[in-house]
Amino acid sequence: MINKLFPSVCIVLLLIQFSNTCAQSTDLVRVEYLRIPENESGIQTSRYKFLLNAPIKVNEENYLIIGGEYNQFDVDFSQQLPFDKSELQKLHIIDLNLGYITKWNDNWRFIGILTPRLASNFTEGAMTDDFFFNATATLWKEKKDVEKPYRIVLGLTYNSTTGLPIPLPLISYYKRFHPKWSYTLGIPKMNFKYHPSSNHTLQLALLLDGYFINIQDDILLPDNTLGSRISLSALIGVIGYQYNITKMMSLYVLGGRSLIQEGILRNDRRDRTLLLNDEANFYLRTGFKISIF
């Protein structure tokens, strides 16, 4: 049954990650650790990620995807800041993933995804301002049983954490142009991969990472402005290695450096109130996953 689900499930999970602006993924299970060590701004971050997605077959042409993801960020500040740092030292993101796929025509499938999210430091339980909402609608086409397999995804995605009140375009293109070489072009991740054998994969990648999280107790700054949200945005270049235990199960490690990075305190209108971190630094991510491909 899993083989029959491969095309449908993998694209829904891919788009769930697009909608969340994390990283492109086709995972059923993922356990991951991220480390961003201390840089000149005196900030270091650790992230623990746990993800589970389950496919449910409705009929021959329709599937539901139900799942969830939890991220915990531990942030350490070695430098003095003009406010109580304890508000920002432990941050959380909780996602519920709801996906649906149906056949559009002989060449294309339609995918819709809803992802309600709680993102907060949760100092006083859950509040209304902790709630965010992501949605994605796309068309997908794939050719697998050809000399040079490819996949294209075209659609729109809305993410309430971006502050833009309109859906944004979404495009992803994958091609296996040689038995040992492949590439993916898109956002939030592009990569170029070398497959020396079925057990080993090497890659160069450019990816976006970050978060946008509510701070429940507003932080009063020296200029009498308030910090109500914290965000991190980073463009990262990495090299990676993946050991494929089986076709679906693997261990991986990514290491690289941020090319652009901004950690910012924002007010409740999402305007910048204090720059916390704009210094590039190293980036290490490792974990275990069970993935469609």
C-alpha cells in the first residue's frame, strides 16, 4: 500500500513544509537537532524538532494527510541586554498539518493544505496572539518512469507570520538528470546532489530557515517601545551527507554558514523595535528521518 501512496503523500508533505517556511521535506517521521553556535552578537541557539505525518486513503484518487510538528528553541545570551532575557530563552512552535489531494486531470493533481500553528514562549499558557495560520493550494505534475525523472509544483501559499495579507507564489522543480546526479530549484530550498551509491548521498544546498514567535509578556525597551514578537530569518549555505539505512530510512548531517541572518524583536504591528543579531555564524543540523524519497 505504501508504494501506491508514494506520489501523493510525498508532495503533500513537501507542501506542508513550504507552507511552514521551514524546509522542503517529504517526511513521515523526523527527529532532528539544530545548533547555531555563539557568534559576535553573543547569541547561540539550539532547536529540537519532532515530526509525524500519517496518510489516510479515502478512495483510489483521494488522500488525507494528518500530522503534527513540534519545535523547541533554547536561546542563550552571553551579552547584557536592556531587558529580562528569561522571556526569550525557551520558545515553542506547535503545528497541526491537514492535507488533501485529489486528481485534477490525467497530468496534474490538486493539493490543499491547512496548518494552524501555536508559536509562543508560553509563559502564561496559550493565548489568542499565539495562534497563526498557514494555507497552501497547488497543482503538481511528476514523471518518474522516464530516463530523466522530474517533478514540478506550482501554486500559492499564505503564511500569517510573513505579515503580507496576500497569497505568495510557490514554485519547485526537481530533476534527476543523470543516474548519480540530481537538483532541486525552489523556495525555501535549492540543492545539488551526488548519489555515489544507494546508501550514500552528498549535497550542496542553499536554504531558508527561521521562526516568528509571539512573546506573551511584552518587553519594555529603553526607548519605551515594546517587543511583542521575536523573529529569526537566515539564508544558509550548507554541505550535507546522508546515510540511507533503507530506501525510506536515513541518518543525515548538514553543516554550513549563514550568508544573511537577522534576529529581531518586533512590536504587535510587526515593526522592528530592536535588532538582536545580524552576525553570520555556523550552522549544524543532524537527525534521523523516515521519508518518502
